[in-house]
Amino acid sequence: MTAEKAKQEAAPPEAAKRRYTPKLLIVAGASAGLLLVGVAGAALWLWPKAPDAAEAKAARLAARRAAVPASAPAALPAPTPVAAAASAAEAAEPQPSPAVVAEASLERLQRRLGEVLGPKGAIEAGRSGELRLLTRSSSVAPVRDVGNKAAAEPTSTQDGRPTQAATPRTGPWSYSGLGGPQAWGRLKPEFSQCAAGRRQSPIDIRDGIALDLEPVQFDYQPSGFSVIDNGHTVQVNLAPGNSIEVNGKRYALQQFHFHRPSEERINGRQFEMDAHLVHKDAEGRLAVVAVLLERGAAQPLLQTVWNNLPLEKNEEFAARAPIDLNQLLPTDRRYYTYMGSLTTPPCSEGVLWLVMQQPVPMSAQQIDIFSRLYPMNARPIQQAAGRMIKQSN
Ligand SMILES: [Zn+2]
């Protein structure tokens, strides 16, 4: 039975549905009680909180269910704990039966589960003929979404109902869950590069060609700034007047922001954090200077930024004192360089990356402060795919 179950779970959705159809027919028979008790028992154990109007919900869901074609096969959500418990309770081997009986059985199963669960949850028949358990708990395991790894992480809507993972996702991007990096390319048409791009960032920097690279010329000066928590990171916007020159081109500094842990890796090594200094030239091309941040002494410029953290997200906090970005640069200005992309949607390519080789220290306390806001906001490593990496001798 274990091997059989494994096969069922590995099977594509259609096959899974076919396999489950006879199972539901069994419910019409003598073994229904076992299954119901198993599901209900698991539900009671897993989800102690209750929806307010399970019955009203069940009625609404039954109405929704009526829109489903009578021949639609039924399936239980496969990888949830409830389904796992149900699998343990299900003893019967599949037996063939007409689809119309399955439909009637499904209705009855749905009704019976609703009765047994009482205030602990409600059963919804999904559009594709599967049954979903609805509860109020935020720790609810997600419904099945075959083929979307990001959707396998626990998630729920604000009213506590499990998110319907089968619904096309147009929500905000994030670093985990349904809007996580694996899904970025599908969230919006303009994010397609996140999935289809072949020169993406970040990468694990290794096997660079050591050369006498021209140093990056940093023309930074004390500048007024404001801090914003944009929901993805802490970003510092600067007054104009800061720029770099590299490869004979001048790029003006737009903003800088942080990632934890570092997005860049050097020979596989990841750092506590990094700072990305985003510059743009007259034609709109981007050059990003990455400063790796490691645990050590306190970093005065970062402390100034942290001191000016806004209380609210998406509200810019204008600082009263200026900052001098020279303070954030390492003393050794050697760097790695390669062509990549933005590391956040829309993942646009054609970005010149300049990664400083020497990490800059910041204190554990300073790292902790950022961690409280963003414990993890680093995009996973992308394929270098044979791109040339150069590094200063
Ligand atoms: Zn960044």
C-alpha cells in the first residue's frame, strides 16, 4: 500500500483523479465511516480554531459545486496532512463504478464531512472536482498545486482560509511562498525575464579572469538622504551629486539598499549581508556596486541609516544629517565584474555588476536590526552559464 500510495502521489493530476474516483465510490459503501473518522479526526487535531459559519459556508460551497459538470471526477487534496491521514484510514482497493454514482457519493461525502467537522471546518468542492477543507487556522497546510514548488509553502488568506493555489497568481512578489522567486517570472508579463533570462543575477562568483582592471572611480560626497522600507528591503535615496566612472562611462548614484544574506557569493561563500549601490548612466544603463557585509566592528554609515528607519512601510523618512557613502566602501577597491540583471522583478538584464572583493564589517547588533525587518531577502543564485567574470589583480 505504501508503494501504491507513493505512485499515486507521484502521478500527474489527471491520473491522480482517476485513481481517486473509485476511492470516493467506496465512500458510498461500507468503508465510508473509516475515511470520515480519519479525516475528521485529523482535522480536529490539526485545526483547533473554527470558522464562524461553517454551515453557511458549506451551503455556499454546495451551490458552487452544482456548477461542476456531473461527470467531473473527484479527488481529495493529495499532499496535505489531512489527506495523508485519510490515506492511512483508507483501506480499500479501488473498485470501478459509474461516474454518476461518484458524483452522488461526493455530494454525500461533502455533506457528511461538514456534519462531522461541525464548527471545526467546512468542506468545499473545488472547481476541478477536488474536496478542500476550510478552517480558520493560519497554520493550515496549503491545498495541492501540482507543478508549483513555491505554492507548497504554507499560506493562507487573511480570513484564514487556505489560499486557492490553483488560481493564477497576480499578487505581489516576495522571497517565499506563492510570490517567491520561483514564481516571479509568472506573476506579470513584464517579469518574464526572471524566468526566461539567461544572464541573471546574483551568481556565485568564481573562476574569474584576473586582470589589471581600471579602478572604479568613486565620486561620492556628503549628501542628504531619506530612508524607505519598501516592503522588500530598506532603501536609501540620495540627493543628486554622487557618481562613479568605469570603462570611460559615468553613472549617477540613484539609491542603495540591502539584502540578507548577501546575494552574491564568492567561491560559494555567502556573507551576512550586502549593500547594492545602484547607478544609472545618461542612456539609462545600470551599474550596481555590491559591497559585501560581514560580522565585525560597527559600521558608522549603516548606523546612521538605521537611526533614520521610518516607522511605517512605504513612507520615506528624510534624515536631517547627510551621509558620505565613501564610508561604506572597503579600503581595498579591487572588484569582480560581470554582466547580469536586477536581482528583483522585473529582473532586467544588461546590468553591469561591480562586486567589491573586500567585505566591510558591520556589528552583530546592526545585522540583527535589519534581520528584524528582513530575515531573508536574497534571490537564489542564478546560473553563470559561461559568462565572463573579470577580477582585479
Ligand atoms: Zn539589490
